[in-house]
Amino acid sequence: MPQRNLWLAAASLSVLAHPTSAQQAPAPAASQSQVSEIVVTAQRLDAARSEVEPQLGATSYSMPEAFINNLPSGANTELNQVILQAPGAAQDSFGQLHIRGDHANIQYRLNNVVLPEGLSVFGQALSPRLASNIDLITGALPAQYGLRTAGIVNITTKSGFQNGGEVSLYGGSHGMIEPSIEYGGTSGATSGFFSGSYTGTDVGIESPDGRGTPIHDHSDQYQAFGFLDHIIDETSRVSLIAGTSQETFQLPNSSGLQPDTGFSVNGITAFPSQNLNERQREGTSYAIVSYQKTTDKFTGQASFFTRYSDLRYTPDVTGELLFNGIAQAAGKTDLSFGTQLEGVYKLTDAHTLRGGVIISTDHSTSKTNSQVFNVDDSGAQIGAGPVTVVDNSKATAWTYSAYLEDEWKLLETVTLNYGLRFDQLDSFRHENQLSPRVNLVWKPMDGTTFHAGYSRYFTPPPFELIASTAVAKFVGTSAEQPGTENDLPRSERDNYYDVGAQQKLFGSLIVGIAAYDKEAKNLIDEGQFGAPIILTPFNYAKGFARGVELTANYAHGPFSAYGNLSFSKAQGKDIISSQFNFDPGDLAFIQDHFIYLDHDQSITASFGADYQIEGGPRVGFDALFGSGLRKDGAVPNGDRVPNYTQVNLTSSETFTLPAVGRITARFDIINVFDKEYEIRDGTGIGVGAPQFGPRRGFFGGLTKAF
């Protein structure tokens, strides 16, 4: 399995599946023997559990807790900013990630259990502070991974085999403040970990005009997470994960604009854009219960998971009517629950069998209340004020997945992993697929690994984002769509090929290369159409994503560094669902021509370094480079926004104060050169308003262990 640890000096920290949080105090001496026995049992069960979900033949990038803490902002940063340090990850507006040219299509897991998708546009439901390790798994995935396949983000959570924690206060520019607390503890055979945080900031969403602190952009974000683990005996355990994220956002405004639509609301025609008051609230809560049993040859785990999400958009009725001709209050909810039953059996020295069944269901509701104007054939307003259009819907979906695979050790240096996966979707459509998977890994000598793989993928559209919009209700109004055709989104079906190699040089340097090719039918993309910031899925009849990734990692003594460089090309042809959202001229052109996907970025790079000064602070930096996402040119998505480079600096030091104890202080500069750069310019297929990257900010924090 090719695996690249982004901070090699911290590799030892990723040995345990559940390391304790940093700087925890030791348990009382009287309980050390009992704690040690429990820890050894937990480590053995962790190792057995990891055998259920290996990444054989896939490409895995590991980011342990120490790597996260040494990034600028450390664990105070958002999860997407951590993942952007991995190769092939490109940033987009609203905190979105694109892995290897895909839009979204990312599956999140906690301790290898699937976390159902929720409703979230701006917010980050998971915080890096709950992680002891984060793995990004890409490439030709084994059969146990499915439905969301561009990347698997598996977060190994912290636990509490020793008693202790830390409290932190972090903040700085743009009105940012973030207090947080962590605590881990053990009592007998039971251990637990808890974290909680609040983030207040005046840059909740990317700036629409490039200013450092946008107008009307405050956000309040509350997060809590808990993990409880109980060792039943030396062969079994039960665990509970629970968390919540509750966030509110003001939508930022540009200044100095006035409506030019010709509409009026009871005689009002003027409305300064800086006075708009649009807001969005996003909330999600989740829970996972797991039971694990291990014997000499078999390990099985049964997990039950659930997640509830709700999203509410509140418009500025007068302002949006004048600017857009529609003011739509929108509310969406999604309730998911399911089970994940998996096991691994050591058949012989050469064959290891793995299999599993995953069943889940989603129930979603969508309610919109739209204020619009009646218009005549020329588009002129009829009447002095708006009329109301109500459009409500609800739906239920079921997915059934099963897989079986064999890890076959052909030779001492050659392993073949092959299997089959079956997925059934019963939703707006009824679809299924039997998907073969095969990976070959060859290790001809120490430090050298080659891999090649093929995977057939089946990817349903994000159910929670699909709403059966009644297009006909808006005919003859100011919100009438360009067309009326509205085919429901289809599941994407891919043939995915991946090859790569990794080489260790001079004992301290690891370099790697990987190439991939995805050939897609019914390629899924998402866009923001209309005023509410809620994404809508649609399909291209065919498409592809191809690329090459280069990686390098170096660690020696107090110094470590990493660098990633990715080349990618992603295109699609012929939009075949949700057509009413698109201009008929664009649809006609795309029907006969491949165009770049709006999230295509040709060149992406991330790099950074870290140095521990003897007797002094730890200093470091990281940087991102992007050649620019797409914008409209002579054809849809025919051009790109300018390239950008963002450099961030960090420094931290731990010291002891009398009567206070050990304190860790950190200082960070984000976008040190104050580079103003555009992520989006407001044009392109399914692209909303312009968004800019963060401007320079100065941040500092203190952390006290207890």
C-alpha cells in the first residue's frame, strides 16, 4: 500500500489508532498497572480493526496530530485547510474541496465508519482538533469503499487512556476569536475524549470584492465532539461517537450597487447593495455506535450510524426582489441512519478475505416560500407588489451495498487484491451496479513500491440536495427559468485507472508519482442556481478527469519538509439533468462539445517546512499555489481566473510560568504577502457570486494543559 506521511518526523505518532491528546498528565500511580493492561488491549484491538479496512493498492496520505498542530493556525484551522496540504486537493469557494478533478464526491469516516452526508454549504461539520490522524485515500479504491470515491477522508479520533486535557484561546484579525477545550480520561476499562469550541469571525464566507473584512459577513460557529470506548474483555469492545455543529452566517455584501432590473416593491426601486441582510443557518448532529469482536483469525465490527441536518436560508425580501426578481426563504432537512457490518478472515498465509454489508436510508424535506413578480411577455412587472409561490417536497432513499474481496499474496514481494462490490439505489431513480476492483502492489526492494489498479465506480447524486422543483409554478413570473426541461439526476458510472510508484532515498527523503484516468458516464457536477446558497446536482452525459501527482517528503533531525505538485484536466459533454437551470444557448453548445468543468484547475501545488530551534520556538510555513478555476470565456468555462500563491507563517513555543505551569504560545500570519486573489469571478456553469481568498491576518493563541 503506497502511503505517504506528510510529516515524517511525526510518523511514530500515527502508530496508535487512538493516541491521547497532547500534554496530558499521567494517570495516578495506583492505577498505572490497570491502565497499561487496558492500553495494550486497546492497541491490539485497534490493530485488528485496521485490518478490516486496509487501503491495499490505493494511495493514502497521512496527516497525524503533530503535523496538524504545526500548521499555521494548528488545530484552530478548518478541516478543508488541512486536507489542502495533500496532493491533488484544490480549493474552491464556500470551503469546498476538489480531489483529482471531482466536484465533492468525498466520503468522510470516523474510525473507519461511514459518516452520512449532511446539509452543509459554508460550514465545516468536523474539526481537526478531534483527530489523532487524518488519512486521505484516493486512486483505485478496494471494494470496501464505494458511493463516494474521489477521496476517502478517514479521521482517527482522539481518546483518553490518560487523564488530562487543555484549554485554549486563539484569535486575531477580522474579529476572529476561538476559545476551545479538550479533555481525555480513563476509568477502569472505559476511556473517553471530549472537545468543544466556539468560533466567532467577521469573515464567515469568502469576500465578494477582495476586501479583508467584508461587509455583513459575521459568523458564529459552535462545535462539540465526544468519544467513549469500553473494553469488554481482551477480544471485544464497544464504542460511541457523538458530535454536533451549529453555525450561522451572514452573507457578505458588495458596496455601491443599485438594482437595474426595473422592478419595484410598492413604489420602492432603489436599494443600496451594502444594506442587504441575507442569512443562512446550518446545523448537523451525528452519532455512531460500534461493537468489535476479535479472534485469532477473524475480526468483525458492527456499527450503527445516524445524522440529522437542517439548513435555513432567510432572504432580504425587498432587496432580493429588486436585485433578482425573487426572494426565496428556503428550508431543507435530512435524516440519515444505517448499519455497517464488516469482517476480515485470515483464510491461509496467502489469502485474507474481507466482506461487508452497508445499508442506509435518508429522509429529506424541502420547503420554499418565494416572493416573485408577475410579468408580461416582455418581462415587465405586472402589479405593485410581489406574489407568493410555495413549493414543498419530501422524499426517502435507500442504499444497499455489499462487497467481498481477497488479499492474495502471490509472492513475498507481490500482493494482488481483487473483489466485487454491488450497490443498489432506491431513490428518485432505481439504479444498481456490480463493480469489479483489482489492485496489484509490488515491493521489489526495501523503500521501493509500485502499484497499479482498476476500479469500477457507482456514484449516486447527493440525495439530500435533490428537490423536485415545480418549474411550471414559476412560468409567467420574474423567476421563470430559461427552460422547463427537468430530468432528475442520474448515478455516475466510472472506469477508474491508477498507477504509481514510491521510492525512499538517502534514508530521509521519500518521493512518489501517481497517474490516474477516470472515464465517466453521467458525470455528476453541482452548481449554485438562484438566490439561496444551496447547491444543485446535475449530470453531463459523459466526461473524464485525468492527471499526474508528484510528491516529496523529507525529515531529518529537527527539520521536515513536504511538497506536492498536481496536473489535472477535467471535462464534460451534454448536460442531461436539471436542464431548466441553464441558458438554452449554453445547453445547445455543450450538447456537442466537451467543456472544462467549472472546478477544473490545471496545476495545483502545496508545500511547507518546519524547524525546531534548539532551546527555542518551532517555526514553519506552508503555501498553496493554484493555476485558477474556470470562468466563462468565448465558450462556457472557456477561461480561468488568474493563478495565485498564498504563503502562511507560524511559530510556537512551550514554556513554564511560576504558579501557572506549562503554556504553549503560538503566532501565525495568514497570507503573509497580502496577495489579493480571486477564487471565483461569478461566471461559469453553476457558479454564483465572486469570491476572493483571505487577506493578510495576524493571529495568536495560548494553550494551557491540565
